[in-house]
Amino acid sequence: MADGNAVQDARRDSRGEDRGRTGPATFLRQVVAELRKVVWPTQQQLVTYFFVVLVFVTVVMALVSVLDLAFGKLVFELFTGSNTQ
């Protein structure tokens, strides 16, 4: 399959018809139609999700900080060397 055929196949819908390009007005109408299908969270769900994400990010940030400190000390010890002769 040549590259040109792949591009043409991508422009065809499931019925095999050429969809072509849509105009800006059609695109905006389709965007609005899709946004109407979205199930928006309630305020309580939004607050809950916010705190879940906040706690998760804080825990990951603490974990990365501890690992950074540990690897930093390890590398420092490797390159400065301990003079235990």
C-alpha cells in the first residue's frame, strides 16, 4: 500500500464514502454536540477529585524528594570516597 492510498483510506468513513474536509461552522457544531454528551461532575465530585489528586501529587513529590536525597548522598559518597584505610 502506497502512502497516498493510506491517506485516502483515512479520509473514508465506515461506509467507504469520502468524507472530505469539514468547514469551520460544521466543526464548531460538532464540537458543541459532543460537549453536550459529556457527563459533567457535580461540585461534590469535583472537590473530592481535587483532594485525591492533591494528596497523590504530594505523596509522589515526597517520594521523589526522598529518592533524590538518597541518590544524591550515594553519588556524593561514591565520588568523594570515604577515607577508611
